[in-house]
Amino acid sequence: MSDTTVSYSDLVTSSAVDVRMAIRDNAYDGHTAGLAAGKLQCNIAIIPEEFALDFLRFCQRNPKPCPIVGVSDSGDPMLPTLGHDIDIRTDVSKYRVFRNGTLSDEVTDISDIWSDSLVTVALGCSFTFENALLRNGIPVRHIETSRNVPMYRSNIDLVPAGKFSGQMVVTMRPIPEAQVAQAKEISSRFPHAHGAPIAVGDPSEIGIADLSMPDWGDAVEIKAGEVPVYWACGVTPQNVLLQAGLPICITHSPGHMLIADVAEDAETTILTTL
């Protein structure tokens, strides 16, 4: 473990491997929005093997909020299909540990919790396409202000499977009205990272009462001439797992993603060269 800490700005130009190593060394525990530009970022759900098949069914039935990009072998903390030497016990900057449906801890290392009965499911994250938006001149407010993306519970019902059911969680990004169509087209190229938006405009239409009060992340300013645009969010399965009341499940903390070595625009999320 490192005695040195690094800041977000120190890591902005770092590679995916270097960001993961800073996280593994406990030198960085912040959010990952805007880091390792051009690489796939992943939401993480770690669950007992006995519930894994139903959870995978749930994800397959709800691909917008739950796009599967990787699944570990049972009891194996490594994810070689997503990157070099990825150890899920140490390479996420902050984890949430839930027991029987209650948040019991938030930690930066789960080595002492890991067991042979656990399976890791990695799901694509919309942080992945933000670099493409920026390259095309579309502002991403939470990156501009070094904040975490705002996330909200919606009233959009999901297709259930086994113990798993609930409503979709969404992220919101203010987009200049003249660029909304372009933002839709660009993000639609990333189906493994939630793809195109699920709604634009009035938050009440999807059950959000107040955009200044996100359920997770940080509120951001919506400037004149901008409209709120909503994408499906990988906190959705975290919320669903919480409601399912599993004896134990471990997730990333919202905004604290696993950064893979897979290119953001890769045709497949399985690395062919390990």
C-alpha cells in the first residue's frame, strides 16, 4: 500500500493501468469520470453464485441500464477479459458492501470480504462515451466542474427476473438544445455503455421531482439554452440488489468505476490479446 496520495488532476492524463494501480495502492479513492479517456468504464456487482443466473437474466432483460460487459469465474477475483491484471478486490476506488439489503460499509479494498462463492458481473458505464461527446464539442458539465455525474431514481419499471425487480436509475447531463440530436447519435454508438438517452426534457415525466437534489452524485448547473438529457444508469442494478435483500452483495460506490483496458469503441468488450 502506498503512503502517497494523488489527486484527480494528477490522473487525468494517466493510462487505465496507471489509474488502476493508483487505486490498488490506495493512493486514489475518488470518482473516475473523465479518467482514462478512450477506455471502457464498468459498474460492478459482486453477488453469491446461487443468485448469479437470475441476476444475469435480469440484466439480459434490461440491457439499457444493465449492459453486461464481463462475468468472472466463480470465486475468481481476476477479470482477464477486461484488462491486464485486473483484481476486483482492489482495483475499484470505492466499494459499497450490503448485507441483507442494508448498506453495512463503504471501503476501498474488499480482500478480507472475498470468498470462493462470489461472482463478479461488470456492466458498461456511460462515463465511457463522455470522451466522444467532448471530442465532438459537446460539453459534459460534471467533468468541466470536476464533479460526479448526478443520478436519479425514475419511475421507469424494469422487467423482473427471480428476486430482482425495481425501477431504472438515470444519469442527467445538460446538453445545448442544438446539440441534443448529435449527443443522441454519438451515444447510440455505445450500446455496451447504455447507448442513446432514454428521455429528454421535463424530469417529472420520468418521476424526478427536483434536478437540484440527485439521489447520488452531484447537482450540476443547467445553463440557458440547455436541456436535461437522461441516460440509463448502472446504479440501477445496485438499487435492485439492495431491494432483493441478498445476504451479501458488493458494488462500486456510485461514480467510482472499474476502468478496463478495452477501447471505448471496441466491437466486443472481450479482449482478444491478454
